[in-house]
Amino acid sequence: MESFLDLTRTFWTEILARPEGPFAFRFILQPLMSLLMATRDGIKDSRTGITPYFWRIASTDPQSRRAALRDGLRSTGRILLLGVLIDAVYQYKAMEGLVRPLEALYIAFVLGFLPYLIFRGPIARLARVVRRRRVSAGQ
């Protein structure tokens, strides 16, 4: 049990140290790219009238949930892959050749997919409001 606690402590210490180390630009670049993909897909959702993304994942049947997650991963896949690669290079440089793939995957998920998951639904709602206002102003 103690080795698990040491591993967990090391994991979080290394993760929290990353924004100050080399390749810190990814802490801005990855969420920004994710936000751009969320904006694109949120506007597309508003045009097609699809249920907001997070709600689709949280409350639909497993088949629809899988399709929604696949859609999100398709949109953020390159961002996630690039995030894993950048973090692996960071680890290699900062930890003298040591690379921990699970840490790289975790960082890529937090920086690349989480913002997408959080912002796609609100952006779709905002786009619907803007669309309704344009339609009502045009009448």
C-alpha cells in the first residue's frame, strides 16, 4: 500500500510541475485547439438540433453514448495524439530519458478532451440563441 501512495504522490508532483517546465506552451495550445473544435462542433449541433453534447453522453442509451463519444474523440483525436507526443518528449527531456505513458495520456486527456467536453454544449446553446435572434430580427 505504501508503494502505491508513493507512486501516487510522485505522479501528482510531476504533473503539477509541468506548467513551469519546458514545453509549457501546450498548456495553452491544447485547450485552445480543443475549444476551437468544440466551437465548430457546437455550432454544427445547433444547426442540426442535436441534444447538447454532455447531456447526450450523460443521459442517453449506451449506443447513442458510444456514438457521441466516438464523435468527440474523432474531433479531438489529433489534439490528444499530439498532446501525448509532446508530453512524452517533455518527460524524456525533463526526466532524463524516463517516459511514463499513463501520465502523458492523462495530461493529454485533461488538456485536450476535457475542455471539449465542457464547452461543446454551452457553445451549441449559445449558437441556438444567436440563431433564434437572427431569425426573429429578420422577420
